[in-house]
Amino acid sequence: MIPGALREFLSAPRWCALGLVDQRGRPHLARCGGWQLGPPGGPDLLVVTRTSFLSVLPGRDASDRVTLLMNESERFVAYQLKGRGKAREATAAEIEAAREMMGKLAVTSEQHWGLPASLYTSIILAPATTIEVTVEEAFAQSPGPGAGERLGGTA
Amino acid sequence: MIPDAARPALEGAIPATICTCSADGVPNASQVSQVWYVDPTHVAVSHQFFSKTMRNLREVPYATLHTNDPRTLDIWQIKVRHTETQREGPVFDQMALQLEAIASMTGTTGLWHLKAAEIFEVESIELIRVREAT
């Protein structure tokens, strides 16, 4: 379950990275393209990433323990969501929603950091994998003394 | 060996990401201000707000780093093993200086205090292209 305070943060485009652990107990990272809030009664988040970004898949050659680092770099605000994940092929609608999110992220990054929007909008997303994430814990991750503070959850 | 092509991504221009895990297999991801070239087989990571990351590295010394080439946003994926913590010396001084410059440019002086330079041995490094070749 996603704490209420985080829902507004997650309603806008953010940078997103997925952390995984393989069967040898080694950590892995994958850049994500976007996400949607999950349907009622289902997983909390549907996170889309290009399949080739994933060196391991949760629930297959990695454990189902996942972590998501979401950040808004303009204000140095970040949160980490930990939980369980399951991989499946992304639908066309999910890929399109992720592209739309990256397009919005491109606009804000160009305005704030001067990075050309084309750097983002030309990122290849397909074929893509969706990670269905059930959030168990959330943590503040913004730089400063509050970093690492637990926000709450269902665990 | 770190290829020359990776050097622009190892100058702290864009914040990077580190993933570690605990002995019981829970991953933890954190942003880092800098991943810094030390020598052909080592990088340094700026340690500012790393409580969970450091606990994990004491249990499992392995990590994965993602750092972007600032010209293309292509990702250098670096698999590393933690070897030591430096709180002084030339690497620490260079990283602290750059962090002060970042703080000055972004109006966040005092937020980016460098506690240590965490030194990692590079086990593998791979370029992940994010866009179509032009």
C-alpha cells in the first residue's frame, strides 16, 4: 500500500530506478521508463522498463524483493518504495503511458537542467516489461537528516 | 578495466544511482552525487547520506552503479566490490571540492557535506545505450 502522502508525488513524472537481487545475493539496477498506479485490489504500481535494461527478472532469476527509487531532481526530493515484484510483458497501452510520462519528464528536465528533450523522447522503450509491484514499505530519501525515515506501509 | 569512453560519466556531472542489498536479500537503492574515477580498476562514490547503504555493504560488499554519460544519457552499468573508506587524501579532497561547487551552483550549500569517499573495485563495466544509434 502506498502511503497517502506519496500519492501526490507519484502523480507526476519522476526519475525511477528499480533495484533487484539475484539468486546469488547480488544487487542489480534497471532504469525505468514510467509507471501507473495499479488497479483497485491489484498491485500498487505497474512499472514499465525496457526489457533489455533488466539483467535479471523478479520472480524468475531474481527474488521477488524489489525497490523503487523515485526522485524529482529539480527539488532534490526522493522516496524509496520497497516491496514485492512480478514481471510480465508490457501491454501496448502501458508502453504508451510510459512514453507519455517520459515526454513530460523531458520538458521539465529541459527547462530546469538544459538537457535537450530529445535525449529523453528518443529513448527506446520496446520491447518492454512491466513489473507489478506491491509496496510494503516507503522511505524518505531526500538528501538531508531525514533521509531513510520510514513513512509507513502495510508490513 | 575502465575504458576511456566511460570517463565523462565518472566526473560527477549527473547524479548516479547505487543499489546494494542486505544479507537477507532486500535491495536498497540510493542516489549519489558523484561516481569518481580513481584508477583503471577503481571508482569512488561520494558518501553523504548512506546509512542503509553502508550497513548493506558491511554485510554484502557488492553493489551495482548506474552513471550517465552527460552528453547522451547512455548508462554505464558498473558492478563493483567495496574495498575501503577514505576520509582524507587526494580523492576525498577532489570530490569535496566538486561537491562544494555543485552546492554553490544549486543554492544548496551545507546540504552536500562529504563524509567519506567509498572506494570500490570494478568487477565489470558495460555501456547501456538508451537511444537508437544515429
